[in-house]
Amino acid sequence: MDPQAAWDAMMLAIPADRFDEASEHAEALHEWLLGGGFPPRLTREEGDDTGTQRLVGLAVCRMVMAFADQHESGLEQ
């Protein structure tokens, strides 16, 4: 698992309205992070706290998965 590649692909899929693809990357990254895998770099800032990046990464993955589910169900507002 390359968490950076998954994060980057997820971030590219969202604005392109490829929600199924974004959700797949989010699910894979979410499981990776829950399993103790190292997080992707969410910013280019030096000295970012790994724990904070893990928490933000998990939260974003959950939001992407939820949005993709809503979009698939036609509940998008």
C-alpha cells in the first residue's frame, strides 16, 4: 500500500466527479490507517505531526466514503 499515492489519487478523483474511484481509494487508505499504517503527507509543510495527519486522513476518508454513498443513492444536495 502506498498511502501517498492513494491520497493523491483520491484528491484528483473528487473534483473530476469520479466518486466511485475516490471512495475506493478512501476505503483502502482508511483500512491502512486503522491498521496502523503510516499516513500520507497531507500538506507540504515540514514538521507536520504524524498523529494529526493520521486523524485528518481518517476523517477525510470517512467523509469521502459517505459522500460517495450519498451520491450513488441520489441523495446529493
